[in-house]
Amino acid sequence: MFQERTTGQPIGWGGRQHSTISIGDRLTVGYVITVGYVIAPEAWGRGYATEVAIASVAHAFGILGARHLYASVLSTNVASRRVLEKAGSSVHCEIDHGEHVEVVYAIRR
């Protein structure tokens, strides 16, 4: 959980976590470290998600010694996709779920 710097108001949560990624028959990555974040709409556009994503990458690689880091986002979420790219991730694959397309990002140390 994190807060707005000047007011101390909670504005979101995020960081890294361990997850299992299995994408149909095409890809089974297994138990990996992922990065994620949720920001309150009134705090969008202030750089908080980018800050959390970059800090998560640094912690996963620097402290945990991870070799890869993953994240997924809906293809239509352009702002979140840009955040992941600013943190150094690139598109690993796209999965068409019929009603939406999920984009899996990856970054390697």
C-alpha cells in the first residue's frame, strides 16, 4: 500500500509477488515473480505506477536475485502498458481470450 506524498492519503497498492503463469497450450512459465499495481483514478497521471514498477524491478533483480520478471495487462490499457515499458519490460506474448486480449510483458536481468 502506498500514499500520496503531501497528504498521506492512500492512493494504491503495488509491488512484486510470486505467481504461476500458465497460458494455455502455448506457454507455461511456471512460478515466477510478477509486478502489479492499482492506482486510485484521482491519482492517475502523477507517475505513481511508474515509480512502483521501477522500484519493483530494482528489488526483484537487486535484492531477490530474480532473472526474469513478468506482468500482464489488458491490451486496451495503454497507460499501464506504457508504465511497464518505462520500467524496462517488453511484450512477451499476447493472448486472445475472445472478449479481451491480455498482453504479457517480461524483463530479463
